[in-house]
Amino acid sequence: MARMPAAYPFSAIVGLADLRLALLLTAVNPAIGGVLVRGEKGTAKSTVVRALAILLPELDAVRGCRFGCDPSGPDPECPDGPHDATAPAVRRRSSLVELPVGATEDRVVGTLDIQRALKEGVKAYEPGLLATAHRGLLYVDEVNLLPDHLVDLLLDAAAMGRAHVERDGVSVKHAARFLLVGTMNPEEGEPRPQLVDRFGLVVSVTSPDEPAPRAEVVRRRLAYDADPDGFAARWAAEDASLAHRIADARERLAAVELPDRELDRIARICLAYGVDGLRADIVVARAALTLAAWHGRDAVTAEDVRDAARLALPHRRRRDPLDPPGTDEERLEETLSNEDFEPEPEPEPPGGGAPRGEDGVDGAESEGGAGEQPVAAPGQAYRPRVLTLPKTGERAHAGRRSLAYARRGRVVGARLPLGAGAPHLPATLRAAAARGSRTVAPGDLREAVHVGREANLVLFVVDASGSMAARQRMSTVKAAVLSLLRDAYQRRDRVGMITFRGTGADEVLPPTSSHEVGVQRLARLRTGGRTPLAAGLEAAARTLRAERRRDPRRRPLLVLVTDGRNTSGADPLTVVPSLAGTSAVVVDCEAGPVRLGLARRLAAALDAPCVPLAQLSATNRMGRAA
């Protein structure tokens, strides 16, 4: 069997100072909570994480324990226990466990040991990746694409330090404390805020913007590719020095003091920066203590607090779920440079001096008109109606939009094999036992039935013509579309946006998982001109055909935002057949004392519900009904 080549040395990484420091700190003190690495493709995120595993100190483990229990304090609930404290231990390296995005739930938490069940007729537990990662490093590449049910498992394990398994007739608890490192490309969408908050430190990385470091990166990579073992040997001394420094800092950490003045500084920084909850204070304190230990100091200094805050706070001040982490670095720098740390004033309540929209009209002003309900100001959100697809489908992408049968997700039962799904082990064994046999026959096989929610493609087609702006509605429409974008984000949908104005339509946002880009494009939306409604529907049909060829199993949902008027181009009703079979929702923006009902007629032709814009409930800034 061929030997694996040496991993790329940690010391040979060019630049990325913040990332290297964050990883080293969490290696010293896993209680910080791990690291989330955000960066564009090709920025060596995975290379750095895998290189870190080489530096982790070796550890003692109970011999024969599949869960890596520490001999000095074994887990009292270890499924392989109880352990003999006098038994000899085994020395091994810290484990590096990679959790693939496509992993199944039983692979992550473990499942019934089918071999022992068949041979011995007993229920036994086969550990999963969480058990293997105990006291080691759990690495999740593309963590933002991880299905929600696996995110929930990670959140529980990260919060409790334990995994609780209830599945396949097995009930098991075991320790699962690990250094969690995730990497992601922001262009592919943001992970759930709850998961981001569980990471103690978040670092954004970019490619070098100077020729010299870029050339050095290429030079070292080519040298490694030509001779991995020789290249690693040249950096072995530097890596050994870092590993020794990690071990020394771990021993020193317990003796480092956090003076009251620095603890007070941490509290004032977190208050001034406006973070939610107290997790930020705790993480900054732990990171500051670890920084002091890393630098060989006996007490935390103001500089340790400042460096810890820069790594631990930027992602914790998300005023809106669509705000990407790290958007407030300037605010953080202002906070850290202000010794008085004045708290940031609360935003004005709704209705108090709302900003003007792009059309120059005060967005809080209502159009008036007989029977018209008040609408929200631009700074407010809407509580959109839940948009669901009418039919249950075969789930291709984990999400929350529509009920669907799936190949992964929550197991709700078993059936005779009808496809290539995963076997349902308890049902299979029960079928064999019913025949009085310990041998499974082909007729005993049962397939697990999974159910969950699917993610869809939500395509917004927005009327940006002069009729929308002239009637002072565009600011309100933007607020409504923003709330629908937020709904799509929360349900893990891909989103796209088409606008039509003048003589044609523009695809301002090709379908993407990055909802933040949709917010940016919506803010820069230009308005004016005639209303080529048919052109907008034709563009939507072209986009949906292209997406259907790219991913046939992702179902589309068309959200048309218009007043129904068509003052340029063909009759929109002639385009409707090209959208046959596409689920749609029409948001009717028509207003005024005289209404033609054009949007309603178009909705009827599309076989879609018609939601009047004014009937969307205005909400306050906390998202509760006003």
C-alpha cells in the first residue's frame, strides 16, 4: 500500500496572519469554540486547516476505547466503559476528522452495529464521526452547505460537549468535545446565524494583492508538489517549534490571570459594540487568556483584549439575518480606539424619520386612496406569507420550503425496497426475526423512509417601471421584496432576480445561494420608463429553462411583483404558456381609488395566488407584529 505524502507544513503558509493566529489559539484552548474561515475559492483554507492537525499534541487514551477517553478522567457514561483507571494507556496523535457535506445522520452520530446484531443477536452501537473527533479536530469544509439536520447535531454537540444518540433502537450518550473548524465560500451563501455564533472566532481570508507574496505562494506550492516529503522536511523544525509552543501554552493557560480592569474592558467593549447575549464576552475573555499564555505572559493585557475582540466580535453583530458576518469592522475599530466605549444608540423606532427612497419620496408617506391600508416605511420589514409549493416532491436539496420525501433527513418509517435508499436496520432485523432466523434474506430488506423540507429556486420578477416609482410605491416594494428575500434565506432557497423597465428586462441577479448579493442588487435598483411586463415574463421563462437543465430536481417558485400594467411590448398573457407548470405568486402593487385588476387577471392565468401589497402585515424592527 502506497504511503500518503507528507501534508503541507503549517509554517510554510504565506501570509494569512489572522487565520494562523486564530487556529493556533484554538489549538491551545479548544474551549474558545473553534474557527470559521470565510474566503473566496483558492485561498488555501483547507490547506491551512489540515496543516494544523500536524501541530496538535499527542494525547493519552484508554486502550481499546473507541471514544478516546482520557485515562486521567474517563467519561463515566462511555459506552465502552466503565474503564479501569489502572489499565495501561495508549499514546496517539490527535485525530483529524473531516465531515463531508453529503454525510448521512447515522455516519455522523453512529448507528446500530449490524454485524454484531446479526452474529450475536444483540443491540450494539457503532460510533460515528462525532465520537471519532472527541479530543481532536472536526473539520467541515463548505460548512454553509451542510444540511440543517446535520447542523442541528453539530450545534447540540458543540453546546453540550456530548452526543446523545436515539436511533435504530439504540440509546447512547458519549463525550464529544472537539476543536470545530469550518471553511466556506461566501459566494455560495451564508450558514445559519446560530451555527456562526457557535464558532468562537471568525476570520475572513483573501488572496494576496501584491506580486511578491503571490509569487512566493506559487513557488512554495510547486516545490511541495515536486517533493512533498523533502519540502516538509525543510520546514520540520519550524513546525516542531510551533507544536512545542502549543504544548507550553496549554500548560501555562491555567495559571494566567484576568485582572478585573481587563474584564471590565471586555464588558464595555461588548456593550459598546452592541452584541447580543453574553457568549461574546465569554469568548473574548477566553481568547484573551489564551493570547497571554501564547505570548508567555502571566496576566492578560489591554493588547490581548483588543486582539481577542478583533477575532471574536465582528460576526456577532448581525442586525439582520441577511447581513454577512464581518460587515462592521469599522465600527469595531472605532469601539476599540475609543477608551470611553460609549454604547451605540438604539435605532429610531419605526415611523420616526424614515429615510427617503431612491425616487426621492419619503417612504413613510402613504398613497392614500379609498380603502387602502397603511403600508410599512422603507426601514421596516414585512412579515411575508409563507410561500410553499403545492405538491410534495423528491427532495434534492435540504431546506424548509415544502414537504418532500428525501434520501436523507428524519427517518419516519420503513418500507419494502423500492429504490436505492438506505436500509432500515431495525425493520430489516425484525423481518428476519419474524421468520425465526438470524440471517437476513433478500425478502427481509426494508428501506428507510425519510421526510423533510426541500429548498427551491425562488425567482423574483420585479416591476421597476415609472408607474411604480411615480406612484411612490418603490420604497414600499423594496421593503416587501427584502422581506421575501429574508424568507428565502431562512428556508435555504436559491434566489434570482429579474427586473423589467423601459423596453426590456434585465437579470440583475442570476440564481445564487448568496442572498446578501440579492440585498445589494435590490438597494441599487434603478426605476423609470415604460412597463414591458411581457419581457419580464419571457426573461423569467428563459432563466427557469436554463436552471431546469442545470438541476432538474430543484423546483422553482416565481414571485411576480407588479401592478399588472403593460405599456410596452407584447401582451403578457401570450407569454403565460411558457411558464406552464411553474408555481407562482403575484404580489399586486396596484393602488388608488380606481383599480383595473390587471394583476389579478394575470394571477388567474398563471394559476397563482394574488397577494395585495397593502395586506402584508407591517412589523417592527424586532420582527413582531406591529
